[in-house]
Amino acid sequence: MASVKVAVRVRPFNQRELDMGAQLIIQMNGKTTGILNCKANTRDESIRYKEFTFDYSYWSHNDKSENYASQERVYNDLGREVVDCAFEGYNACVFAYGQTGSGKTFTMMGSMDNQGLIPRICKALFDRMAENSKRGTTHRVQVSYLEIYQERVADLLRGRDSTSLKVREHPKKGPYVQGLTTCLVANYSHIQECMERGNANRTTAATNMNDVSSRSHAIFTITFVQAGYCDGVPSETVSKIHLVDLAGSERADSTGATGQRLKEGAHINKSLVTLGSVISALAELSSEQKGEKKSCFIPYRDSVLTWLLKDSLGGNSKTIMIAAISPADCNYGETLSTLRYANRAKNIINQPTVNEDPNVKLIRELRDEISKLRALMFCEQRSDMLAQLHEKEAREKELTEEWAGKWREAQAILREQRALGLRKAGPGVVLDSDRPHLVAIDDDPLSTGVTLYHLKEGETTIGTEEAEVKQDIELKGAGMEPKHCTITFQNGVATLIPHPGAQVLLNNCVLESPARLSQGCIIFLGKAHVFRFNDPAEAAELRKGERTRNLSRLSLLSWSTPDLAVSMENLQSNVDEDKIDIELQRQNLEKEKELFEKEQEEFEKKQEAFEKRRKTLEKAQALLEAEKDVVKKEHAEQTRQLQEDWQNLSAQQRRKEQELEQRERELIRRREELEKERQRVLGEIDLEYDTIKDLNAGVLSKFSKACQLITSNANEITFPSAQAKKLFQDLVSKSENFALSEHENDSLIDILNNVQGSSIIQDLVEKHRKELAELQAELNRRVQTLCERQRSVELLDKKIVDLVDEQKSMCQQENKEEELENLKSKLSQRTVEELRRIEQKKQGLTLNLKRINSVQSPDSCEVNYPSSEPRTGTLSSDTYHTAPDSCSPVPSGAKLDYIMSDSGVELRPSSRPHDDSDLSSNEDRVIVSDSQSTSSIENRSPVSKKNKRRETDLLIRRLAQRITQQKQIIVRNLDNQIPKNHLDSQIAVLQELQRQYMSLKYGCTSSLSPASEHPLQDIDSPSPIRPLHTGSTSALYSPPLQLQNQRLALYNQSLYRSMPSIATDTDCDSIVSITSFCVRGAGSKTHYEYEVRICTSDDRWTILRRYSRFRDLHLAMKTRYRDKVSSIPFPSKTLFANTEAVAQSRKKQLELYLRRLIDACKSHSACPLAYGGPITKAALISFSPFFRKGVFENGKYGTS
């Protein structure tokens, strides 16, 4: 037994690949061939780089390389072994496989200057035959050349004939082609001529991959027979060498094949797929399992190619496969397929045996037995043994003489065939003699053969047997003389010399003098003999010089037998002799007629039986044709219907795509317009904010100037009493360093209302009051304008959200709902942030005005201004008199976002990070001033306030727990793809809970402007849009908008504070969840993969992981974090793991394990998750690559 030898050869870049800028992806090192996938982004080298090991790896990419493999090296490694197999009596087969344009034909045939394997093998075969012939060995070589084109066999040596040959199978010899031309060749030039003739007839065409692409499989078969004596024992072996050049496997998109080329490619791929199936089946059959081979069906007859190569694949042959590959990255798929194809072929085991003649084998066995008997006779003399010895010797001698006689006859026939140049051409035999000769044209209807007479060098005499000197050519018949004529052949010139009185005609002209013979001359001798003269040398010269001669008059078709008979009768001179001859012929014909009638009767009986059989076959054929027509019609109708359906579907798809594109363009245009409007409104808001800020600064300045004026002119002003003056001075000095309480502000205002001064000072005070009133009116107008701008911003945001909803409905038709939901989410989040920042700016610009009622003076207002240092947490307030009726009254019963002390100081809750993130915490306490509050809000008893606070804290804790639960419910509904209306109702419940939480914890929002019901009052309420994680919001937000958001963020530094947001840190239970599992693989590689959904604070994704990946994660975490992970239970391996029950139980266990793992590792200082805050995607992937999504993981049908 011997395995198939496999060699791989890589060719250089062709011009097409150079124009494309192709990259080299093939590497070879010794017998190893590697292929690199340049387009793969994975870090796993086993996916990007694959290696294969073969018997030979030939690097023919660069002829300047040290490891360059030339045609000669390929022949020395592979071809010499084929020649050795032929002389040893083994069958051999060499075939090249690869995609179209990969260099198969060049490897097998080569070029004129650089020959391939087939010419080199043939030349070496004849060179070695010449050496062996000197030692008495006889050889016989026959060749045939066929092609398999569209599963039909054509004879390449017969010429371009459309006739398809049939493949038959002999019970002993195996498959063969009926009527295939077999040429007997004597030297290398003859076999080279056969190859050139066959290659000229081979079917080729141009494709995008190759200008001269072989469109058929070609098989060049050499039948080699050698006979001789080896140590006195006859030896005869027969070897068949199949040299196969396969057509290239091709893809229609790469080759650009259409029409006939596409049909050819389909047949090529069919035969190659069958060849691959045979190779795979043989490889599986060759693998042993428990000492016994598997039983496997080999589909040889599915293709003509595999049927003819049946012996070469897993049979009686030594086989070599050459895989030709391309080095370019654009052919990565075909190259990898070829390497896998060749890798499977390595496993095929053939069973080659020596093809020896049975008689020769019997002779050798007899010789061995005779030797054993003689050895026994030497030790013991027995009569029966002696008789047995003589019998075997006689038998051996008889068989040897019979074999020698057979080969003597065969050698003589071989010599004659070589001289005559007989060769088989399909069903006929062609005569290719290289010597001048005469071909007899017999008029006898009973004649069944063709007679040929060679002309020797010198004179060739023609006569009858009655001549005194034996004639070279003896003829019988009327009109023949004993010495009729002579033909001389000297220096390549033949001359016909008639003897006197002989009847000789040359080309229907009577010849009486010597005449030169030329190719195709017709010679009449006597009355019954006609010959044609052939001169191969002259015919060859005519063919080479492309000269034509008018041989129509010499053609045999123009000379029918009756015409010749008439010509003979006109030349008859002796009628009596003719009658005698005719009578004799008549008698002979009578005898022949009787024999003919007997044969005719037998023939008629056979003819009747044949007719019956023929009629039966015709009926069966008619039925088959009818069924074939019905099947064809049904197939045509189904094909037409499928084409119409496909065209309709294609038209609908194109129409829908155009509508979607048009709608998308319209949405983008509307979005851009809304963005521009939004930018304009935000710019106006910024201008309004700057103006209000200037107004605040002006009010503060006027207030300071009024205080300074009264203080500087205290001597000119009359106070009600000295005690009032002293109290005024104390309060003014105290206000310079500390904020006054509300009671002190009231006292200061009462004193100022009762003071009197000079008219100048009084006028100045009135002037300041009027200016303050005007500033307050302007401030109220600006706040109103700011509210209106905010409404327009909200309207624009609502339009943008509507656009996002519309774009989401469009993308739902294209299965992109999740991306548009993410767009909507990010837009909603950004809108909420902008509204919150604007609200914070409004809070920073709020005026706390208190009307001062006096009998003598009109109303006045009290204004609270932000401190110059926002981090101190205090708000300084100054009290002053305002102009009459300049400010409208502002309700003061509502609570502000911050609790105000009796002295007007604003008290903030603690700003520790954990207080902002814990909803259920009750540690947000406000330090209350010791002074007695005059506000109606604080006019409660301490006991009632303490009980109320406890009830409020309990309600806050419950609301926080309900909000957390509601969030988890919404997250699970998102994962389970709940309908949108149900999801909206869940979000509405969450919004209501959040609003109640904010109302209980921070109180009702205050009125910030005369317009008491504006959208900014509820700015901290949650957005009605559920945040989704996507990266496609770049289409909705342009860079200028992002810059505007940065500017809004900078304004927050001047604001007091923002409402503490509800905690959004995702717990471990909502980070990872295993929703389902699916079955992957086939056969023994079947396994379950679990769908793991991950939701972090910044992204959400899904991965598919099998159980082994979970186990690898567990081992890696145990090595890194040791005891923290070792204590976490992990599901162990079980028997019969590939069952649904085991997978279902593992699903829950693995989900619980992942959650416990993340929770345990968060407390480890070296863990990337231990930095605090919400878990992000980057931190989770840094924690373990297990959570990274692979390149091909696009869903349940990806790979893990």
C-alpha cells in the first residue's frame, strides 16, 4: 500500500494581480505551506494564519529566491518516480488541481522553452527504453489523448469532431473509452507530435482570471509494455501512466463567466466537486477504527472524470497530486479551499501491484518449484519426485517457448506496423507508411482486404508466376504478361517502364515509354488490376509548401468500376480469351454464390432477431424521450415562474429602497433645519443670560451705592431715635462681613422708612428707588423672555424627537430599530441635560423680592444675590428701599430648591458623592440656624416637625426601592423585546415615581418668574424617552451643537447647585444575564452556546459563549484573584453534556456565577472594576477578554 503524494506549487503574480496591487499571503518553509488572512482583524493567530504540511512545497513565486523551484526540480522530485514506476510494472497517475489561472497547465505541459512534466516524462521514458533495448528488452508504447468537456468525452487525436465517445467498464480491465484513438509511437518526436496535435484541438477560452483558460479536463495516457529475460526467466509487464491536466475550479463572480462560459464552469465545478467527494470518501475509508476499516460508498460514477480515474484513486496505481495555488490576497478563499483539498488527498491509501503477464508469472512459479524439487532430489532420491520434476520442466519449457513465439510474432508485427505506420484512429486504422508503395484497388465484390506493395530501392519487377525469373510482384488475371513492367526507384524518384506488348495505362493514358510517377498517380496493368502510387516524402513536401495540385481527375471517386470496365472492353483485342476468362469467372462465382446464399440465410435469421431487439429498444427509447420532454417542459415552466418571481421581488425591493432613500433625505433636511433653528434659539438664550447677568450686577451696584450714601450722610439724616440710629449703624457694619437674618432685615427696612433727610438726599433716594424699580421690571421682562426661549427650545427638541421616531419607523423596515432607539435616547439625555443647566442658570438669576409696606412710603423689594464664591454655600442679602409700584408682587409662600435660614442664608445639603448616588439614604441633613425663623414655613412645633421628617424619610426610602425595582423591570422588558406601548406605560410609571421622590425630598419648586407656569418648573423630572445605547447619534448632533453644550456646562460653575439625580449605577444582576442558548456544530462536534447579554452604563451588547469559554474564564480568575473566586461555585463537567436538560440547568448556574464573579472582584484593589462609579464597557473588557465581542458575532448565528 502507498499513500497519495501531494505537492503544492505557488506561481508568481500575474499582470491582473499586479494591477490590483495584490499582497503576498503564501509562505513556505521546507514542506510546510502557510496562508495568511490579511482581512481578518482578530488577534487569534490560529484564525489569521493557517499551516499545512505536504510531501513537497515548491516556491516558484520569485525566480531570484534561493528556494526557487524550477520545472526541472519538479520533474526530478516527481517525474523520475513516475518513470521508475513504469519500468517496474506499476500504474502511475499525476494530476494537477487548482483554481483557474493558478498554473496547472504550465506545470503539466510547460512551454517550448520550459517544458513541463508530461514532455519530460515522455522523453525520459524513451531515453531509458533505448538503453534497455541494447540489453535485449523489447518495448511497445501506445498513447491516447482525450478531453472531458461538459461531461462528454472527446478524442483529441482524431481532430475537432463533435462526436461524444461512450465510457464502458470491463469486468477485469475496468473503465475504458470505446472507440478512443490509440497511436503506436516509436520515438519521442512521434509522441511530441501527438501531444501538439491534441493540445491544438483542446477547448480553451478567455475569462477575467486567465486569457487562455482550459475549459475541459485532459487525460494523456501512456500504455507501456516491456518484455525480456531476467536471469533467464521471461518478464513481461504492462504499465499505464495517466497524466491529467484538470480544468480550474472557478467562481462566476471572479471569472465574469456568462452564457457558454458559465455553463462550462458549472460542469467543471460539478466534476471537481465529485472528485473532492471521492477524495473525502477515500480518506475516510483509509482511516482505520479499532483495527477494522469503515464501509463507505465511493461515488466514482457521479462524474466521467472520477470514473476514468477509478484505478488512480484508491486503486492499483501510484498517484501524485500537484496543487497549484495563487499567491494573491484577492484569491484567498480559492487558495484556502485548494490547500484543504490537497490536505484531504494525503490520507488516500492506494494498493499498487505489478501488472505482470499471467503466463510469465506461471513460468516463474514453475521455475521456483523446479528449483525446490531439485534441492529435495539432492538430499533424497525418489521416483515420484523425479517424475514430477520432469513434468514441471516440460511444462515450463512449453510455456516459455509459447511466450517466446508469441513475442517473436508480436515483434515482427510491431516491425511491420512501424514500417507501414499503421495506427488506430477511433474505429478505423490509418496507414502512415514512410516508403513509396502501390495500393491495389480491387474490383472483386468478395474481396475484404487492402493490398499494399512497397517499392524497394532500385528495380521492382511486376509480372506473373509464369516468368522465368521470379517477379517481385506477381499478379494474375486477363491481359497480364509474364514480364509486364518495371518500376525503378532511385534518389527519391520513381519511374514506370512498360515492357513491349504489355498493356499499361498511367492516369487513363496508354503508356509505351518510361514515365515518372508522382503522388496519387493511377496505374492500370492488364485488364483487371488498378493501383495507386503513394510517395510519402513527396506528399510531405507538398503539405509543407502548401502546394495544391489538381488531383480531382486522379481521384478514385471519378473512376467507378463500370467506367473502368468500359475502358477495358474498348481496348480488348482478343474476344475469345475474354469469353474463356468470363466463363471461368462465372463458374467461380456460382460456387461463391452458393456459399453466399447459405451465409445470407444465416444472416437473415440474425437480422430478424436483431430487428426484434431493435424495435423493443426503439419503443423504450420513445418512452424515455416522451418522459424527457415532459420533464423538460416542467423544468422550463418552473424556471420561467422563478425568474418572474425573482424579477418582481427585485423590482419591489428596488422601489422600496428608493422610497426609503427619499424619505431619509427628507428627514435629514428637516433635521438640519431644526438644528439650525435650535442653534439660533440657544444663541439668543445665551445673549439673554448675559443681559440678565449684567442687570443683576447693576442692581447689586445700586444697592451698594444706596447703603454707602446713607452711611456717608448719616449726620444729615434724622433718625426717629438714637437707639434706631445706633441699630442702623450696627446692622450696616454687620452686613459688610456677615449676612443679616430676616428679622434684622425687617428692622433695617423699618428704620430706613422712618428716616428723614435733606431734600437733596431725599431726591437721591427717590432716584435710586426709581432706578431699582426700572431694573426690577427689566429683570422680570428678561426672565419672561428666557422662559419663552425655553419653550421654543422644548418645541424644537420635540420636533427632533419626532424626527427620530419617524426615522426609527423607517429603520424598523430594515431591522435597525435598536440603533434609532439609541439615537432617540441620546437626544433625550442631552435635552434633559440642557434643560437642567438652563434651570440651574435660572435659579442663579432668581430675585427674592419682599414687599415693604409702609404708610409713608410705597412698596419695596428684597433681592437675594449669589455670592462671589459659590463653594461657600452661603447667599448674602442686603435690604434697601425700592421705588413705589415698580415691581409686581411675587408669591413667597412656595418653597425654593434650597432651604433659607432666618437670616437669609441659603443652606445646602452635603455634597458627598455617595449621598448623591444613594436614593434610600437619609443622611442628607440641613443645618438650621439657631435664630428664630419668621417664615410661615418654619412656624411649626419641634415635635410635629420631627414626626413629619420621619414620615417623609420613610416614604423616600420606599419610593427609592420602588424606583429601583421599576428600572429593573424596564431593563428586562427591553431585553425581552416587549411591545412599545407596554414599555411606554412602564416608563410613565417610573416618571411618576421619580416626580414623587423629588417632591418629597426637596419640596415643591418655586416660582422663578412672573409667569408661574412655565416648562422650567418641572425641569428635573425624568425624560419620557427611555435611554438606549447606540453610536449613531452623530447624524443628529453636529459639532457646533456639542460646542454649545460645552458652553452651557461652563455656566454651571456660577450656579448654586443642581438637583441630585436618582442613582443610575447598574447592579451586577442587571449587568449580565443569559437569556437563551442554541445548538452549534454537527456530529461529534455538537455543543451548546449561551447568549450572554451585557448592559453597562455606556453600552449594551450580546455575545455567544460555549461552556469551555466559561471554564477558561473561571480558571483565569482563580489564578488572578485566588480565594475570592475559588469560593464561588462553578458548574462542573457532566456526562452526556450535549443535552438540552444539562444546557438549561447550566444556563441559570452560569448566569449566577457571572454575577457573583463581578460582585466579588469589585472589592479587590487590583481589579479594573474597583475604581468606583458605574461599570463601563472598557472596564469590563479590561477585566477579562471574555466580555469582548468577536468580529463575526453579529447575532445568534455568529461564532464564539
